[in-house]
Amino acid sequence: MSYVIIGNSVAAVGAIEAIRRIDKETPITVISDEPYAVYSRPLISELLAGQVKEEMMGYRAPDFYERHGVEAKLGTRVVSIDSKKKTVKTEAGESIGYNKLLIATGGTPFVPPMKGRELGRVMTFIKMDDAKKIEEMLPELKHVVVIGAGLIGLKAAESLHHRGVKVTVVELADRVMATVLDVEAGKVVQDALENAGIDIITGDTVDEILGDNMGLVNGVKMKSGEALDCDAVIVAIGVVPNAAFAKASGVEVNRGIITDDHMRTNLPDVYAAGDVTEGLDYLSGDNRVMPIWPNAYIQGKIAGFNMTGEERIFTGGLAVNSIELFGVPVVTAGMSNVDSDDLEVLKKSEGGSYRKIVLRDNKVVGAVLVGNIDRAGLVTGLIRERIDISAMRERLLADDFGYIDFPVELRKERLGVAL
Amino acid sequence: MKTYQLPEVKIERDKDRCIDCQVCVRQCAFEAHKVDEDGDVYSEDEKCVACQRCVSLCPTNALTIKDNTPFVKDNANWTAETQKYIWKQAETGGVLLTGMGNPKPYPIYWDHMLLNASQVTNPSIDPLREPMELRTYLGSKPDKIDIKMVDGEPVLNTKLAPQLMVKTPILFSAMSFGAVSYSVCEGLARASKELGTFWNTGEGGLPQNLYEYGPNTIVQVASGRFGVHSEYLDAAAAIEIKIGQGAKPGIGGHLPGEKVGPVVSRTRMIPEGSDAISPAPHHDIYSIEDLSQLIYSLKEATEYTKPISVKISAVHNVAAIASGIARAGADIIAIDGFRGGTGAAPTMIRDNVGIPIELAIAAVDTRLRDEAIRNRVSVIAAGGFRNSADVIKAIALGADAVYLGTAALVAMGCHVCQMCYTGKCNWGIATQDPYLEKRLNPDVAAERLFNLVSGWSHEIAEMLGGMGLNAIESLRGNRLHLRSIGLSTEEMDILGLQAAGSPMA
Amino acid sequence: MKRVYTKEEACIGCRLCEVHCLTEHSRSKNIIKAHKKEFPRAISRVLVEELRPVSFAVQCRHCDEPVCVEACITGAITKDESGKVVHDEEKCVGCWTCVLVCPHGAPRRDLERRKVAKCDLCPDRETPACVEMCPNRALVYEER
């Protein structure tokens, strides 16, 4: 008997920790193409900014694998799965048998087909090596263009700015963080970035990356026709599931690997979790790829339990994002930026602070908080537990919204009983 | 109107110690502490009532409340207090109101009585090694008992009147729900159960949730008849007819409508928000015979299963009145001396009407003995018992047991600021404000009361043992164990005491 | 495991729990120094909510399935063998993800240090400071 996990990030850790809560014996093998023990990917921006040292990047203690009885095959890429023989094959030709297999290979940055994308110093920014590469070239960088004003792009921009590099962010939409923020919230964030000295170009995109005779980036040409000089380009448009090898091995893949509520794929004893999957969305009830850190852990955990035979149901992922840019914290949860007739929006804007709550049938389904984000989790909890907010509607936007505003019985249950 | 009243206290805040945590601000219902826009805390002396709540809770001991008795030109007649009262009335035109018991420096006779102890002869008893009986029974005792022998065993052939058994001669005095908070009632009830003694509802009725403590509860029937119904009488261990109260002999009571919230309203059976006015007399009692009718009505109502107590203030004619009460059929007479507390009384009455409990106990005990009816009633003394020595002296003077009111409140946190009537008690005692009431956790209240009475009981046992006695009942009325010091002959006569130094008779 | 529970019927809203929590988590553990001399000032991990007459203290519930542990991006928050949800300040980068997901709103933001502060059940004491110093026993530390 053995468990094999392909991938070595948060979903893998979720699975390992769940498996070991039930099954302390059976060997677990983790296979990852990255050479590092599990580290925190969201921290690469802090690493680049010089705020976190490499030795602090570990997501778990150095003895994590040992303590959990895990054999970690790092720097090893899996190329195929044979679900009949129950083996996975590595790039080096090694065949590793499994009884239960978890695919947790995460996502790959999406780089759209455009002229110049093969040039030197056209970068993506999701792995530790990406940060290290940028670090190496830092002395040569005076101006960097970041394509995409999502979480990754903006964190990359902030980090480079901290290192003294001039940054221009180019975003096709009309505002930053357009997937999760509405116009008002986007403006607060954009103001913060611009006040700090970052150039933001919205409603435009890079049409072509220009290179010099050394094959290195020296500028970009915008769709609008404008051209900018720069020394590097970071493409941060988004990530796509890293599922090609799985698909080739017979795993059913739509945008991501299709999973059921046990995190099972279509192949027997093969599970999938994290950014590679297309799992249930808690609020919409549809399946979709939700590349969100906590979601990956939870999916990994559910998969882990089910792999041991301990049945657990995945009730659906809830999109939550937290980011702080130049001292302005921004958090979003659920349907933070969806327009629909059945939704009711409460919002309040004061100074640099913005608070928005999205309701559907007297239940919170989405929230955005900018500036004062204290106790935002109370609202997230309302979403997750589908609590009727009729009795506290008037208080939802208050800065000091708290348990005091909850119905007494619910509050007592929450405070008296551990969730 | 601009007040001419001068601040009586000074609040000193040690700014080096103050951390601006605002605990004092939140704790003061009189708003003597405030916080300004910068978050700096400051105080307003004139609002302070010296209840010491802020001092007790200040986590850095930054606060001290000091006496700031206003300086008025030296004058024994027109003292600062006298002038304060006049200013107050000149501003309000009202009756001066106050709380708690008579604070005036009248003689405290307890402090002029000394207890005896055994030496060599009749050796003392160590209560840690030998049995010591603090238990006593409150109720009417027969003139004689008849015993018959059945199969060689003695069997009591006399029907005894109902008795209250107390494990220690200390009961909790009547304090009504409404005047005091629910937490106080719960604390008293729970402590009584633990201690094997009784608490007294006063005229506030018995809150529904406290019916389970009925076996440790004395319920009152007072002139307003608030909260009196058959389940109330049935729930109780004994019933007390309240005629008078030491703090305000001769006048009734008044619970303002603000204090009559939903629970008080249900318990007293009066509309929410209405004033609860207890008339000065019972309108059906104008004679001992009328009193007797009420006593027997209550006995009938409860089928002669519960002792009936009658509570009166200690007034000039207390001995004769007590005799009448005993003859009217009461099982217990409770006498409340002029230092007994109150939630609200006119200051002039509290400070000038009634007599000290020490004199009343002696006078009543003597009178009932002289009339050979002392056995017919038990005597509970009340009114300012401060410690276990006061209690044991009261018993030696002739009481069967004592009631604690003020001491119980002090145990629960009261600092005797005398502002009970304002309803803003910062200790959660004399208030119906739910925000303030929470400050008295019934768990804590019950525990502190239990501790206090346990401590006093230990001390009483020690002192009894020292006198060579092993039962509290052996001391009752045994005035030879007391000697007076510094009293006039008349006072010694009334108290029935010899001077310290005079030999055992 | 033992947890801190609030008894709202006994909470008097004095906020001494906050004062003593801050002190316990200061460098000096001296109440006056902690409040007046230490910069950055420690912050309390317990929060009193109040709408008079109701008040109660809220702090980390040390959940059985803590969402914060699952959501923490750096691995700073873990659940130890005793069941305690522990927070490693060294690893915390102040991303506020736990603030966003905790259904109790328990993690507090320490803006000076840019780190989260949460109840650690006072590892240096037998009974957490908030419980021990509550003047009205409105907080209890017990197994339920």
C-alpha cells in the first residue's frame, strides 16, 4: 500500500496532513519537479522585495517530510500515469507504483501568443526560481513592464518598486484587480499604487514585446500604438491548470481536472486537488478552476481523507483574496464583483476605506473591504455558513460590525462551541 | 441652578501610573471619570460618591479617593454636613434622601461589652477537637414537654410548633428584589443553602427562578402585600410580617417606577414602571389583636407548618410591643435596631428615629423572661452587626440569632457610599440597571457570603469554646458572660450587665 | 482541550482582559511599562464587544478544524498536538488572510509590526491572563 502525490505545494501538504490524521503507517511519496522542500509560493514577492529571507520561505518545518513519513522525490517530473498498472512514470524513466494517487500539480502561468514572448527577460512570477531569476538580473533592471494587474502582477510590481525599479503595470480591463474589485474599490487600490510611484495603464495591453540584438527585452509596443522602453517584462495574466500530462494519461480534463465531491477524478484511485482542478464553487454550485491558496489546502485535505477511506465531502470552494499594497489592505470574498439582478449591494466609502457587502436572498454572498479590514472573517463566515442576515442588515457595513450584531442564540453558539 | 454644594472627595490620579485604559471611565455610573478626545482620562471630583469601584478595578493603582471635607469656618453647630443639607434642600425643595444605616456617632454598645473566658476551672473547649454546636432552632417552644415511655424508650408526647433549623445563628436580613438586584437575591439564596441558613425576600416577592431555594427562604408579608400569593407562602420555610424597619421606623417604603422592570413587575405583581408604595402601617392592623389575625391567617394558609415571624423596628416601647407580639401568636420576633440599613430613607428619619439594637435585645429578653413567655418566641436581632463578636454578644444579651444585611452587602462589594437610592450602584447591588447589575456575578456573591459567614462561625465557635461552652444555645441570654465597660449605671441596668471587673455572681 | 469561554451575563465590559492580555504579551510584562514605555506597544489578543448592557470578550476559539490554519499562506499558523492553534510571529508576513477567513474575527492586526496577533492561551501561565484577571469571572478556562 502506498500513497503517491504529484506536486509539492499546499494541496499536497493538505493531503499529507489529512492522511496522517487517519493513517500513520502507509508510506507516502511526493514527487515534484521543483527542487525545494515545500515553500510558500505567495511569499515569492516578499522574497523579491527583500522582506523575507529564503530560509524563511518554508511552508512547513524542515522536518515535515520526516515527521509525516513522506519520501520526497524532488526535482523529478512525472510524465504519465498508467491507471491500469497503477504506476506513474517519471521523466527519468522511473516507474513508481501507487494504490492511491493525488494529482496536485498546480497551475502554469499563461503567456498569450504574442510577438517577442520568447525573448530573454520575459518572465512569469509564480515560483521561487522566478523570484531568484529576477533577483539575479536586478542590477540591470531600471524599468519593468508588468502585464496584468491581478494579485500576482501587483505584488510583483510592489516588490520591484521596493527594490528601486521603475514599474509600469499594463491592464486590459479598465481597473486593477478587475476580477474581484468593482470600480470604486479598484480606484482606491490604483490610487495607492500610483501615489507610491507605480505607473498604471488600463484599457490597453501589450501587443508586442520588443527585443534588442542580444535577444533581450528592450521595450513593449502597446495595442494603442504607444511604445515603452523597458528592461524586462513580467507576464501575470493568470495561471492555467498544469494538467496536460494527466489528460494524456486518460484523466478527464475540461479547463482543469474534473473532480467530484470526494476530489476523485474519472480514473479509479486517482484524485486531484488544488489549482490543477476544476472543483465545485460553493456559491455558484458550478465546477470551476479556483486558484486560491486556502481552497487548494482544503481540496488536498478532502482528497487525503478520502484516499485513506475516511469519507469527507468537499462542499465547494469559496474565493477569498487578501492583499496589501503599499499599506492599503484589500480583502475580497465570494461574489465580490458580480453583476446580477438577484444580487443586492450594500456599500460605504469613507476616506481611504471602502466596504461592500453583496447579498442574495438575505444572505451574504460576497464582500470587499479596503482599508479597515479588521474582523473581515465575520463576514466571510456569514457567507460560508449561509446565515440569514435580516436581523443584522443595518450593521453589516459598520466598521465595528461584530458578534454583538448577531442574533443572541447564534452568537452564543459560536462563542460557546468550537466550530 | 448653580449648586453651592462643595465636593466632599478628591480624586487623585497618579499620571505616572495611569495607562489611560479607561476602566474607571467605564465603571463609574456617576460619570466622575471621563475621557477627552485625545484619549486622556480625567476626573470630576464633585460627581464622585466614594464607592471605590474605580479604585478597586484600576489595574495600576493609579487612583486614590481622598476625604475633601469642605472647610467651613470652625462651628460645632453649622458643620459642613449641616450646611450641605441646607444647600441641597434650598436647591431642590425636597426631602433629604439617603441609603444604608444610621452613620451618626451614637454610642455603639457592642464596643462597651467584654466577653468572658474560662481559666483553670470549667476549662475551655477546643472546637477543632471537640464537638461545638452552633445549630439552633427558631420558633415557639412549648411551656413544658410530655414524654411517655414506649417499649422502654422515651417518646415525645408534645406536639412541637414548626421550627427553623439554622446551622449557625446568622441569617440574612430582608432585602427586597427591586431595592437590590436579582444577583444579590441569587447570591443570598445560594449562600443560605450552602450554609444551612436562611435569606429573606423582604417585601419584593420571590423571583420565579429562586423558588428552588424556598426551603432556605423566609418570605415577607409587608404593608404593600407585594408579591404575596399562595405559592409564595407555600414555597417558603417561614413567613415574616414586616411591621417596621430599623432605618426608618414608622414610615413605609417607596420603590420608584424606574426600578420596576419586567422581572420586578412580575415578582411584585404590579404594573411595569409603576411606583411600589408600601404604606407606613398595614391598613388592616391597628392593634395586637389585628396582628394576631394576620398571624393566624398566615398559619391557616400554610396549615401551621411554618413559623411566623414579626419584624419591628427597635423603638422606645419595644419591650411591651414584643410582649404583645409574642402573645399574638408569633413564633419569631425580629427586632431591627436603628443602625439597620435601607435602600432609601429620609435622612432625618434614618439618623434620628429608633434605638440601638443592643438596648432593644436586652429590654425585650428581660421583659419576656419577666412575663415567663420567653420560650414562646425566638428573637432575631438585626441592625448593624459588624463582626462575629457583635453576634456572640447579641446572643449573650438574649437574642436567638441575628440578621445580617449591611455586612452581607459589604461582603458582596458594597463600600457603604449610601447612594443606594440613586439606582446607580457601581457594584451591581442596589440597582436594576442591567448594565450595572451584571457587575455582581451570583457565583462570586454566593461564594463571598459563604466565606464571610463561615469565617464568623469559626470565630463564634472559638469564643464559645473559650467560655467553656459547647453549644450556642447555652450562651443565649447568659449575660454573666458579658461585662460592661464605660457605661452609665442606667445603661448597665437596661443591658442587665455588671461592670467589667466585678466577680461572677 | 481547555479553552477560554466567555460568560456574557457576567461580563461587565471593563476591558481589563484586554489590558492584561496586552501586558502579558509585552516585552517587560510590566503593566505600566507595557502601556507607556514600550514601542511598538504590544496589542491585546482579546477583544471586548459591547452594546450596553451586553458585552463579552472574543478571542481565538482554537477551532477543531481551524480555517486560519488551512488559509495561512506562510505556514505561520498551525495546530499543535495539544489542539492549540499556534501562531509563529517570525513566519507571519501580515498578509491578513487569517483575518479574512476566521469566522470569529479573532486574529487582530498589529499594524506596527505588520503581523497578526492572536490568543496563545498564555504559554507562560497556568491560566490565561484574561481569565485570571477578570474581576467578575466572566471568562473561564475549561474543558467543554
